[in-house]
Amino acid sequence: MDSANAALPDLDRLNIAELKSLLREQHAELITKDAQLLSYSVEIETLKLQILKLRRMQFGNKSE
């Protein structure tokens, strides 16, 4: 269930089993998105380090 595209059902009309199922679905989606976010963060840090390395190669180390 993609929360951005799906409307939240009327929770008052759901029974316990349906609520548990909805919770499990949302929890699985959250875990997936957390993993994706971590992956993006690692990639960003890797790219930042590559940029620093390339700048040092192009301009040399700072003399400060």
C-alpha cells in the first residue's frame, strides 16, 4: 500500500484483524522506506567524498 496514493480507510469501521493487517502493511512500508533513505544517505556521503577528492586533484591541498 503506497500511502501517498491510497486514502486511509475509515478506521472506526475496521475490526481488530483488519487494523492489525493495516498496521503490518504500514510497518513493512516504513521499513522499506527507512532502508531506501539509508541507502540514499550513504550514496550522498560517498559522492561528497568523491567531490572532495576530485577538487584536491584539480586544485591541490589547501595551504591554510
